[in-house]
Amino acid sequence: MKIQCDREADALYIQLRRAKAHHNVEVPEARGISIDVDREGRIVGIEVLDASKLLGEDLGQVTVENLLTTLPVA
């Protein structure tokens, strides 16, 4: 997972997995939020436009909790 913030574009992108997005789905109930999905309809990432307006001060704060990790097998 990768989180990118483009302050010039005022956009936040959360890449959930490494895959090519096939198309983008707007979330009608959430202004400025869209979801990238692959050909099978699985979520690739989430984009937030006007991020500073929608997230305010929370934009610069990232907390990771209960992150599942996979350790390499020897």
C-alpha cells in the first residue's frame, strides 16, 4: 500500500495494491472521491480531490494500526 499526497493538485491517492487501473468509479455520495478498479472490478486505489478542504488538518497525519505483514520464508 502506498499513500501519495500532491499538494499542488490538492489530491490524495491511496494505492491499495500494485495493479493497473482499468477504469474509475465516482462515489456519488462523497464529493471528490473516486475509486480505481481493475478489469475484474477489484479496487486498485482511492483518489480524493480537494483533499485539504475535505480532510483539513488530518491530511498530514497518517496512523497505521494492525498492519498485516508477510515475512519472507527462508
